[in-house]
Amino acid sequence: MPGIGIGWRASARLGAAIVTVGALTTTAVAAAAAPVRHPGLGTGRVVTAGSAAAARQLLPAPMRAIPKLTDRQLAGQRVIYSYLGLRPPARLLYLIRHGEAAGVIFFSGNISSAAQIASVTKELQQADASSLNPVRLPLLLMTDQEGGNVRRLPGAPAMSEKQIGQAAHPAVQARAAGTGAAANLHAAGLNVNLAPVLDVYRTAGNFIDQFGRSYSRNPDKVSYLGVDFIKTQQAGGVAATAKHFPGLGAAARNQDTDAAPVTLNLAASTIRGVDELPYEAAIAAGVKLIMVSWAIYPSLDGIHPAGVSIPIVQGELRQRLGYGGVTITDALEAGGLRSFGSIGNRARLAARAGMDLLLCAAQTVGEGVHALDELQSDYADGKLSGPVFRASVSRILALRATLPG
């Protein structure tokens, strides 16, 4: 959840290794085996999370054809890189030219002016057009431009989500924020915004509210304002990212997932009736990406943080809510992940849970390469399901094909 300041990160605690779709762990089965309706498939049929039908529901519809790629290129389509400073390093340009990158996230330290970042994004897209790259679709070039205190670029949206929610005409302001964010990012050559935040905050000054990052305590209000932002931003050619599923609005002020593991002891009925409600609206509105939080939700999965949880990613998000778009992790280098080994191990756990894009936000290209190496190895030796892996790549390529480059 890159958000506050240049080095803002999120954290998580990953549990034991988890298995791929169709072969759920005992924990996952216990949490996700109950029949659920999948509204995104048209038939509304009932399936279980561990069934073959559930695995097929992870496939994008329609499928995006995958060009002939090496295992390394296939793995690279799932990695978002970052770097330090104002110029992209040669190593990153090499990876992009050779089809081993899905995109790049930018922080304030990467940006000195609108003209400078526009020059950088043009250089990156030109590298992506290399004849050595079989994909040659627009890179996913992203940043956090939520509004208020959380902005990487100067300019719109100036108002925070809380200010929008408290405005005399909040829907008008939400639409203006989405339009402004799209125009601002598009002018800089960026095509993905890691916004809006759809967390429903509970108490004044808590983790989400202290920086004005939530529209409201009312889930209905968060829902319609989030939809207004999403629709106007995406109409302007910039993909929206709803975050942080299934919701961080109940986190106390000191429950920062950047610094330490966070457990939110909420009833499943509360999560579904309050925290997930804005995501249902966002999915119906066609949001293109959803970021999953690193908090632990014991009523949904007693062991794993959301971003590495099969019951949450595949059960709650894919099946119960019917989401067929692209999922993206929070920052893999999160401090709360120290007990779970290397970046490569974290990448494997997230991919096995069903996350599509892996966000490597430590501002070093080497971090992304560690994730790439692990994904390539696990795909090649069958530790990650081949069909599910390729379904993730297909979703990502379908997204990239809709965006300007």
C-alpha cells in the first residue's frame, strides 16, 4: 500500500506455504468450501472454492491471447518494478526491452517536474516497444495519486477523500477528483492510479482517517463516491485501483501494516456487510485493478494475511464478489514479512494465493528481479499451476491492451 511519503510501505505476515487452486489446504477448505454464488459468470451457478469450476473462474473472460514467451518473459509479465532517483537504471531498461516487466511504480523521489517524468515514461514505453520484446503492449506505469496528502505528482486531485466526503456536494467533487487525476497522470505518461481508497473508517484519527484517506464511515457513501471517482478516472484513460481489500477501515491509529503485522478481529458478516460493500460497487462499475491488504482477518482466514490467503483472494474476491479483473499485491518488501524469508518466497506465496501483479516497491530493481527469478523457477518446475499462472498473465495483458502507452 505505497501511500504516505516517498518510502511509505505496507507490511504483512505470511503463513505457511499454500497450494494452488483446486488443491486447497485444510485451512482454506474450512474457510472457503461453502457454496457461493458467482455473479460474474452470467449463470449465477453455485460452486465451491476448491472445485474445478472455481479454478476455471480465475480465468479472464474474454481471454487475452498470450504471445510465445519464454518462462522468464512469462514470469516478468507479473512483476512491477521500482527504482531510486530521477533516471531509470540501465538494468530496468534491459528488463523492459527483453519482455521481463509488467510495469513500474513511481514515488515522489522519481519525479522533479511534469516534463521530467513525462520524458521518463516515454523512454520506458519506447523500451517496451523493442523488437526483443514479444509483448509490446503499454507498460503499467503507476503511482499513488489519491488526493490530499497522498500525491506523488503536484496538482489534481487536491482534495483528500475525507474532504470530498464532507463537501457540500460530494459526488460532484468525487467526479472532479477522478477527472483531474486522470488528466494529471495522463499528461505525465502514467496509466494506472493506485486509488481510490475504499476503506470505511471507524473512528476519527485511526490508521486510515489520520491522513484523510477515507470518504466516510458510511459504506454506502464510500461506495457511491468511489464509483464516481473510478468511472471518471477510467473514462480519462487511467485505470483505477480499489484498495485495500477487504478493508483497512477498522485498523487503529497504531495498526500500520507497514510496521508490523495487523490483525482485524471483525465478524465475517461485518466484513461483508460494511468493508466489502464498496468493492461490490466498484466491481459493478468496472474497476480495473484491486489491491489486497496485508492485514489478517481471522473470521475469513485464521492464518494468512489477505494478500496471501486463498479463501480471501479466490473465495471472497473472485467467487463471492465475482471479480474478474487484475489483482495487485501491496508492497512485497513490507517490514511485517521479515519472518517469511526472501522477496522470492513472498512472491511465491502471493502468486499461489491468486494475486496477479506483484508490487516490488523498495526502489531497487534487484527486488523485482528476485521476484522474477522465483516466479520463473516455480512456473518451470510446476510449483505454481501452469494454467492458473497463464490466466494471471492473460488478465494482465488484457488490461495493458486497454491503456494508452
